[in-house]
Amino acid sequence: MGERRTPEDPLDILLVEIWEEILGRPVGLQDSLVRLGATESQIERLMVRIEREMGRSVVAQDWNPPGTIEALAAVLASQGVQNEVPPSTAPAGRPRVLARNTDGERPPLVFVHGDFNGAGFYCLSLAAQLGAAQPFHGLMPHGIDGGAIPDSIEEMARDHLDTLRTIQSAGPYRLGGHCNGGLIAFEMARRLEAEGERVAALVMVASDVRSTAQPIPAAPLWWRALRYYWRRLREAARGTPPPRPDSRGARAVAERQRSRTERIAAYARALRTYKPGRYDGRVVLLWPEEQGSRHGNDPTQGWGAVAPAVEVRAIPGGHLSCVTTHVKAVADEIRRALDGAEDRAARTLS
């Protein structure tokens, strides 16, 4: 079996769950289809599920060898999510927008998905669970398409506001975000409020006032070398040839690891320097039950110090599994928050 490395992105979790369901056994990120003994029928079912749930058609040659979840995730992430707003209609120089349910009759939800390494594939399920009546616009993180990453959360929010206005020219706005995306959505809401615009709903998912993304230190060179040769020895003992360094799958993995390290460092710098200012609007915080509190006995995870009205709702799962394994529960709570915003607006008008 491959190394039991913990999934680090929502895309990894989504793929692990698909593989385990079809293969009927636990699967690691670095377990290959060959070592798992996958049949042609199972591989075909895998490809069908991936195309249906990820909106991407991939062939084995693109990621095999090594034929692992790690390689497949790298290839999918490099391709990105289909049906984004085309570059010709996206604001020049800004990240793309993942648009779903655009014909829905409800006011749009603009969601900063925060997945700066996995391309936000989980948003496909989230938008579907919200229903066809709810227009969904997922703002892609800076840097995901190779563009520049602003130095601060404030700059990211300012840039995303320009994109927001191409989706909806005036308020009331409905904003959301996961992880670092929640912090950016909070800053967007603050700026809109300062400009006299109204934010009807702000929903943050697993977003802590402080940074939740810390730079991952690289393992010492001697340790990386030891792990590399240990894997090669185990593969030789099994008679499994190691993947060629120039194979598509191996290249995709190496490129994803390189870009991931760069993005984590850039976002960690921005998150460490962000100090949220006061926001007088209403905040709904969806907090994963398995994540635990980062602020002692403060259920608002620090947001109560900068916002007077913070409603905390528990959701199942952990920091990543809440938007993958338990995405329906998250969608239910987001819909509930949006319904509440509409109810408050109706009472104000009556």
C-alpha cells in the first residue's frame, strides 16, 4: 500500500471517497491502481464518476504512471473546473469565476471558495446541493491560474469586489467563503458597508479570525532522500517499476507540489498580517464539529470582537470534509442563512 499521507485539499478527499466506494477498500493518496488490483471495469467506473462529478474527462495516459490519486488530483487541478466564465468576459487580469445555476430566480450568492490548490471542485457539489433556483458564483483564489497573488487580504478583497460588481452591480449582496475565502469575504463585506452598500448575508465556513493556513516546512533533504529510496526499494521488491520522471502523471505531481508550496507561502504571509476591522452587519459562522475551538470558550472563533451579531451553527466534519463529505449539510445551512436574509428584508419592507 502507498504512504498514508493525509489529504491536504478538498479535491484529494473527493477522489479518495470515489476510489474507496468503487474499489471497496481503504485507499491512500499514493496507492496505484496496479497495486490495488483494480479491474478494467472498476477503472471505467472511476472515469465515469470523475467525469460526472468533476465535469472533467481524463484518460489513463494523462496520469498513469504512477496511476495514483495524487497524480490524478494533480492533473485535474492543472486543468481546472470546466464551465468557468470565459476569459473574454471575466475582468481583465483577475481570477475566473465558476458560475452555476445562473438562470435561478433567487438573488446570487458570491462565494470565495478558498481552495487555492485544488481549483474548487467541491463547489460543483455545493452549487448542486443549493439547488437550481440559487445562482452560485465561485470566486477563484488569486494565483490559481498562474496570475499574481496580492500581498494582503485587503488587496485580494479589493480586487474581488471589482469582479463582484460585474456579477451584481448593486446590493443587497450575499457573500460566503470557506477557510481563507471566508476572511476575504468578510473584508469584502466591510468595504461594501463602508461604501454605503447593503450586505444581506455573510456566511463563513470554517473561517477563523486568525490564519488557518500556515506554511508547511519542507522536510530536511536527508529525510526526503531517505523516503525516496525507501519507496524505490519497496517498489523493486514488489516488482512494480517506479514512474518515469518524465511521465505526465509524475510531471503533474511535481508541478502541483511546487506551485502549492509557493501559494501556501504567499497566502500565509497575507493571512498573518491581516487584522479584521469592525463590521456592523450580521455574520453566520458555520463551524465544523471535528475542528475544535481555536479560541478557548469563544464559539465565535474571535469574530465576536469585530462583529456585533455573530450566529454560530455547528456543521458535521472537519476543516476539509465539511465541504466534501458533508457538503449537503453545509448547503442546507447556507440556504437557511439566505432564507433568513430574505425574511428580514421582507419584514423591513412591510
